[in-house]
Amino acid sequence: MADTKISALTDGVAGVSTDMIVIVRGGVNYRLTLVNLLSGMGSVTQLVTPTNGSTVNVTRSNYTTLLVNPAGPLLSLTINMPSSPQDGDRVSISSGQAITTVNQTGGTILSALTTMLLGGFATHVFNAAANKWFRIG
């Protein structure tokens, strides 16, 4: 991957190095490290810059980190959890600004976010048997 910057990869192109594979799909970088591949776990870091009142759709993977990075504090934001989660999927959400009202949607979400402080975060894990997202952090 020394020859190609991740930011230069276009949709559908894969970058490969000795310890990482990067696949770009829909503007989202899917990074699979050797550790992830050996454990069967893929992870996605999704950086979004929403405006007030917008909706963010969380990309489904075994472990998604959603980095909410608006230009300033927001009055409201809707976060749609993945539409077809699998057992054990995790979503971590972190915000670089305060958000007065958060509406988390997409199934049954226990202890869903309702507001976020600057630097606030939460992690949810999906349990297929219960068909619910459980907040674990």
C-alpha cells in the first residue's frame, strides 16, 4: 500500500499490504487487518460530518465505529442502526461535538442515545436471539 494512499482509492478498488487489505465501497473504507482476518472479524470506521436535523445510516460490519464530526454543535441528529444486523455485531458511536437530541432508530435499542456531549460515546451489541441492540458501553 506504500504506492497508493487510502484516500486515493476509488469505489470498488482494493489496496493490499503485508498486514492490511482496504476495500472502498460506497465511499466507506473497509480495513481488514491480519488479526481481523484470522479472527473472522471485519471492521469499518465511518466518518460523517452531519448538519443539524440530518440522518446518518450506520454501515453494517462485525464492528463499526461511527465518528460523528459536525462543524459545530447540533440540535438534532438521527442515527439509523444497520438494517440487517447479525448476532454479535457491534456499533460504537463517538461525537466530536455536543448533540442536543439524538434519535437512534433501526430495531429495538436498549438504552438508546438521546443526547451526546462533546466527546461522548456509546457501544451497542446486537443479540439475534433477543432481536435487540444492547448498550454495553
